[in-house]
Amino acid sequence: MTLTAPSEASAGPSPAASSRDLSRHPVALDVQHLVKGFRKKTGGSLLRPQYSESRAVDDVTFQVRRAEIYGVLGPNGSGKSTLIRAMSTLLIPDSGEVTVFGLDVVRDEAQVRRLLNRVSVDAAFYKKLSPRENLLYSAQLYGLSPEVAEERALETLKRLGLKEKAFYEPLEEMSRGMQQKVAIARAFLTSPVVVLLDEPTTGLDPKSRRDVQEFVLELRDVHQATIILTTHDMPEAERLCDRIAFISGGRFVAEGTPDELRALAGEGKSLEDAFIELTGEDLEEKGEEEP
């Protein structure tokens, strides 16, 4: 798989993956004072409905460099998925700015979409069709030739542990884990340089979760992809992420490396201890789903 980046991000080799010194890497994703709110009907009449307004993302600011895995940890309803949708051009921010390698996600929407792709926990497919048919259809939408798309998709699925014969079977006959692997392969058909992973391993069996995690690390270390990962799985975040942000009520309450975040909670504390202490929430709490 060949991943490319804008010319300004391609000058010279990056530091070795083991050092994880990203200070000389260009900023891939820049989020400044992002706000996204929603209106919810709370009562009233048909002619005079009453609404309440809430901010799913409330004044969030952060930067992610090329070849970095940046985790956003929070329980359901904390704003993770809304943040991902705003960064992926699926939602228009109410205020603030999001840029991908200097391109604004609102003004330069078409150019941004060529640089990034998204994998969500609820990926949609034509489930009567096979992975091959679904992926070739998606490839046509991006202008990829069927030959290139099929080769790229097969390569990705094999690296994710999917047997070749499954490439030709109906998706509806596949497990949740196998379908999620197809969603990941679809996201990488276009060789994105920024990948937005919205809880990609939720509901997967341990083997499938490990396959996906290994693939994510390979994308970072070999192809220098920039990856944003939302999750409420602490072990996954610790294994994959260079830096992590804790999100609660639409706001970032802390940011740093796993070691830095643990230190905020005190000696001997776990990352989960740090999250609970800093946010007052449990990662497994079932909050209200985001709009």
C-alpha cells in the first residue's frame, strides 16, 4: 500500500518509529476552538415547539503531527463521535476551525476528503453483496481502477487476517469482526494520510481486535499515516496512542502521553484512575448518545 502526502509534508525521512520524536514532523491536523451544538425538541406544540440546545463539542483545541496516533478517550455521549464527524467534513462546525495539512475542512472540503478517510463503529454496506463487490463499488466513487482497488483491498484484508475466500462471500454471512475489517479495507482504498478511527474495535473478538491494532501500528510506523482514534478501551489506547486527550461533556480536560496522564493522578495510578479522577466519570458509563 502506498500512502502519499502533500508536498510540504514529504521532505526527507522521518525519525525512527522507536524514538517517536515527532517534533520535526509537520502538523497534519489542527483543531482550533471547535464548537458544535445541536437542538433537541423538549416539548411545546406542533406550531410552537420548544427546544433545548447543547454543545456536543465545546471549544476544543489540539494539534496532531504527521505519523502520530492521537487518542480521544471518553464515555458514550462525551462528544467523541461528533468531533470525528466535524473533522471528516460530515458536520459543519458552529465556530472554530479545522485544517488538514493547511486545508480548511469547510472551504476546501473536496481537497480534504482526498487526504483522509474514516472508519466508524457502525459502518454501512450492501450486505447482500460480497466484500469484493462493496469495495469495487466504493473504488469507482473515488475514481480508482477496479484492478488497483481489488489488489489493494485483497492485500489489506489478508494483513488483517481475513481469508481470501471470504472476499467473495456475502457480507451478511460474516461476523461483526470480519465486517469491520472490510470497513477498514474500504477506508484505505484511497491511501489516506489522515485516518479517523471512531471506536473501530468496539464489539470485536480478541483476535480481531489484535489484528486491527497491529494494522494501525503498521500504518503509523511504515506508512507514516496520522491517526485519530476515539475509544473507551484503556488498554487499546495505551498500546496504540502517542498522546491521549480525555474528553468529558464535549471538553478536553487533560492531554498528554499515557505516562504524563498517569502522573497527574499520582504515583502508582493507572490511566483509568487518571481519567476518573480528572473527569469524575467512568469510561463504561452509558451516557446519552450523541446526535
